[in-house]
Amino acid sequence: MSGATPPAQPPPGPGPGPDPDPDPDEPVRPLPPLLRPVPLWRRRRNPLRRRTDRLLGWIRLSLLLLVPVLGLAATFAVGDAAHRHYRATAEHQARARSPLAAVLVHDAPNHPEPGSDEAREARYPVTVRFTAPDGRDRTAKADVLPGLTAGSTVTVWTDRDGAFTEPPLTTEQIRGRTMGWALLAFMAVALAGCAVHGAAALILHRRNLAAWDGDWARTAPRWTTSP
């Protein structure tokens, strides 16, 4: 069977894409509402918008810009002050306190779960003997690890009078306390901003109510008077 040559087909028409040669006289179709650019701050003309509403809007915008800036400034200022304070405290403690070797007088109690994380963190008060800075032999209660036997040596910290005390602040403790005060400073500024906004909104709301009462007092007689 001999095949016939099919007739030529016209080129396909324009698809749904943009027309490469648009008609200059054809009106431009507006973009859908979801694709229109939205300005960051728009001043809308609204006859029902009161002066107090505009004032509250400006207060909110000011707080939105000021609170982060003031919060960061307070964070750095308070953090720097706290770091210098705790560093000076650690240096003073290092000069006023000294580590001494102490010997257990009797065995320390065993932990019910030896080798566990709780056992490594637990401490038991045990009587120890040590030589005070004044050269006298003394005995006192010291917190030691569980399971230590009598005669074991532990390190204790004493002040200049020979009384037991905590070791000086470490670098990690100074950093942790500094970060805590810095975080509290930022939260205080944020809470202060919320308080200012709440107070301003409450005051303006009361002014709106007072203005509404005054307007109604002038308008009510014309509504309630019989003809």
C-alpha cells in the first residue's frame, strides 16, 4: 500500500506564556492581589481613625525600633559590669583562700549505686584532719567522695582563719553568671517596653471612652427629645 504525503499543518498558536510581541495598544492587566508589592508602612486615610489611634500606632513603631537597640545596649553594659565584678571577686578569693591537704579520720560511706552518675556527684560529710595556716592541727567536717577510706588525702579550701570555705570562682562560673545577668538585662528592657505599651494603650483607651461619653452627652438630647 502506497502512503500519501500528509498536508502541511499550520504552526501552533501562542501558548499560555507571555506574548513575545505584545500589542502596545492593549491595556496592561493588573497583578493579582497576592502578587502586589505591599509597603512596609502605609498611612491609610480612614475617617473613623482617631488621633489617639494614630498616636498609638507611632508609639508601637517607636517601641518596635527602640526595644531591640536598648536591649542590646543593656545586655552588653550589664554583662561587662557583671564580668568585671565576678572577675575581681575571683581574684580576691584566690588571694584570701588557700588549698590544703586533709586526711580522712574514718571511712566515708559507700553509695548505694557505685559507679553511677549520681555516685560521682554525691558527697558525704566526713571528719578530716589538716594543718591550718597558723600551723595548728585541726579537725573539721568536709564533703568527700563516697567510698574513700581512712587515711585518704583530699584537698580542702580554707580562709585565713582556717575555716573551710568554697574554692574561688572558676572561669566557667564567671561566664555563666555573666550571661545570666546579661539575659536578665535584655528581658528587663523587653518587659519595660511591654509595660510602656500597655500603659499608653490604657491611657489612650480611657481618653477615647471619655471623648465618646462627651460626644454622646451632647448628642443624646437630640435623639431622646420627643417632637
